[in-house]
Amino acid sequence: MAHTSPTEGSRRTLEEYHINEDVGFALPHPLEELPQAFSAWTRIAGNLPTLIDNGQLRGEVEKLPVLNTDELRGHRLQRLAHLALGYITMAYVWNRGDGDIKKVLPRNIAVPYCELSEKLGLPPILSYADCVLANWKKKDPNGPRTYENMDILFSFPGGDCGKGFFLVSLLVEIAASPAIQAIPTVSSAVQNQDQKELAKALCDIAASLENAREYFRRMREFVDPNQFFNVLRIYLSGWKGNPKMSEGLLYEGVWDTPKKFSGGSAGQSSIFQCLDILLGIQHRTGKGSPAEFLQEMREYMPPAHRDFLCSLESGPSVREFVISCEDEDLRNAYNKCVNGLVSLRKFHLTIVNTYIVTPSKQQPGGGSGSEENRGTGGTDVMNFLNSVKDATEKALLSSV
């Protein structure tokens, strides 16, 4: 029987979990066109800013025929349809973002959207898996994966703000993806008690986190804080933990009662949850805690990625092994990874300050309520991120 090399084996393992060696958790080569029968969806999703501006969006959605999703076969096609319907749903609910909110999603969109969500194991709301991981293309297919050579598939009002926000988030994911590729090596090094191999793999992870932070820094280049706060953020808001939709959204023809789902949030990114598990970072638990929120956010990840997190949790503890080795180099390599996460989280705090806290203070009567300081996922975002950062810092190991 032919033995696969460890790297070959680990590559296969990652592929089984829908983790791509070039783009990590992102969807590789998303499709851009739905079959002709579904062209009404892409037509509406592709023209949201104009339709909203002209006051035509809701009428167009209400006229849609109910389409049978069984014709949408294959993961990438289903992800594209899910993305388009997610954009349409957000636009239908929030429309001009002026407080004229629809609390019932008509059956001609609700039924196919919920069917597709069921097939994909994703919720029927625009999540990070949709608008970041599956919402991109290269302008020149043979060119590099750089901001300049990439675009998003669908846009909300707010000019290029959405493009900047989603693409920078995607590029951060891709930059951090070598960290995910290193995980099987880390696990086998711990199992084989190979300290040198482990230290090397941890240094690779630290380097990719450094790289991710460089991409994250570009957010300020491409995303205007006022456009983000006053326009884009409204379309990313969900109907859970949101006072404007306190009872949730009624999906007509699917459920008899309104349902509550969180809007897209970085908490739905598998990459950081992955690294927390790998490095043994313990978040505060209990009701309303960061650990509870992060656990809940897993429901918004593609099931294969959720399964990957579970498989990591049942693996050997890297942290315990590093502590037991009492080896200075190994500790340093471990701490480099933890520090890489700490610096990303500190930077995330400055981003939230720029894009949510400061603009909310500039509102009429600004900054008084915590309502304006909520993230799109529905959390009090500064407290949440501070707690997550503190937990990460606590994981640092002192010298031997």
C-alpha cells in the first residue's frame, strides 16, 4: 500500500474540510453567473444601488417568480445564488437605510433562500461566508490576487466602501491562510513530540499573522469611516440583538413566526477561532460572554469549516506540550504566534474606533446609547474585542 507523505496527507485532510491551499477558508474561484432561469436574481443583486436610489427595489423583488432551487447543482453555484439572495434580502429589509424597514420577506425570495440555506448549512442572512469568502473575482484571471486586480461581485450603496471592506477582509483571510496550512504539521509535531518541527511550524504561523496585519492596515486606504458607519453598516445589520428589528424577520411561506439571525461579523471568520483553539486561548465564558458569542458565530460558518474547528478541539493541546517541554526556543515560537494574534486584535480595536465609535459620536445626540456602538453581529463591539484581546494576552508564557 502506498504511503502518502505527511504533507500530502495533510493537504488532503484540509481539502476534505473545504480548506484551499491558496485561499484558505475563502471559496476558490467563485462563479460569477447563475443559469439563465435565475438571471432575475443576479440582475437585481447586481443593480442594488440604482434600484434603491430609484425607489424600485422592493417592487422588483415582489414581482419575482418563485424559482425551484433544485436546478442549482454544485457547491459554487449554490454559494453564488446564496450570496445574491443575501444581498437582495438585506436591501429589501433596509431599503434606503432611513428607518423604513420591512419585517416580512416575501415568499418568492424567502422560500428559495431558505431552501438554499438548508442545502448549504448556512443561515438565511448575509453572513461573512457570503459577502467576504464567496464575493470576489480577479479582473485579469491570470493576474495576481491583489486588491488592484480584484473586485467584489455585488455592491450595496456607499460607493466603493463595500469593495474596500469586503476585499481587505478577504485579503487578510488569504494572508493568514498559511497559518491554517501549518496546522496539520503542528498537530503531528505534538503527537511525535518533535520540538524542532513544532517551533518551525509556529514561526511560520507567526509570519503569516504579521502578513495579515499588513493587509488589515490597508482598510484605512479604501474604506471611508462615514460611508461605512452611515451607509454600509446598515445593510450588514442583522435581526438579532437589533432594537430596530426586535422580533426578527418573518420568512413568508417558510416559518409562521419571525426568526432572529445575526448580521455578518468578523466573529464568523473561521481563521481566528482556529488559531484560538490551536494556541489554547481561553475566552471568558458564561451568559452573554465572548465565548458564548464565538460559539454562536460558528453556526454562520460553512459546515465543513465548523467541523474543522471541532476536529481541532479534540486534538492534542499545543500549549500543554510547549509548557511541558521547558524549551526556551519553543516558548518563544509559541509566544510569537500569540503576540501576532494580540497585535491583530489591538489593530481591530483601532479599526472599530475609527469606523464605529468615532462616527457614532458625530451623530446628532451622538454616542449616548450603546445602540450605535454595536457591531453588525449585534455585540457591544468594544467590550467584546477588549475581552478577546485580554484573553489572548493572558495566554503568553513566561520564560522557562
